[in-house]
Amino acid sequence: MPPRPVITSQNLHAIRTTFAAAAQDPHATASLFYANLFKLDPSLRAFFHGDMRSQGEKLISMLQMVVSNLENLDRLLPTVRQLGQRHVNYGVKDAHYATVGRALIEALQHASGPTWSVDAHNAWSNAYELLASTMIAASKEVPHARAS
């Protein structure tokens, strides 16, 4: 198993500062994320059914949980692992995680305005890599997991 990326106190500060700014208008941030996602890969729209506002609220809630628990990975990662295992049933492939990461970071950059920096970009990239790699690894443990 590859070593976990380290989430430093500087990373935590950058993540929390930018998320606080982006979360001031959670609907706009979530809408921007999904617009970015569907622009990067229109085929991903098929994964989402029903009320996108509700889906956006779930996204922001999950991000809030992540941001609140990044310094406690032993508590956070089991939840992230479960999420990765559930995503197998939705048909999520390994390659989708990179697209999601790009759409998320672009949305956060735009939504956080002047609080965004190179440090923030690196911190979010590092944190997302940790979460995505955890979800991907967990997806491999699901019986009959689809090939990626």
C-alpha cells in the first residue's frame, strides 16, 4: 500500500479558509462543480438522477465532513472507504476520480475567490488524492467490482 499523503497544518488552514469562503454560497459552489463536471465529461450526467439541488447539498455536506475531519484520518477514512465501496454500485470507474477532482478544485478555486492561492491548490490536490486513492482501493474490495 502506498504511503498516505501528509495533511500538514498549513494544508488544513488553506483548505478550511477556502472552504469557508466557498461554503458561503453552497448552492452556487455545488452548481459550479456539476457544471464543471459535465463540461469535462458529459457522459457523467447519466450518473445523476432527480433533484440536483439536493445532490449539491449532499456534496457540500460531505465536503464539510471531510474538512472538519482531515486532521483525524483514522475517523475520516473509514467513511471515505464506505463511500468508495458504494460508488462501485453506481458504476463509477477509477478514471472518473481524476475528472471529479479537477471539477471540484476548479469549482472551489472560483467559489473561494481571493482566499485561493497556490498553497490552497496544492492542499486541496493533496487531500483529494488521499480521498480518491482511499475510495479506489476500497472499491477493489467489493465482490464482483467492475473492471476500471
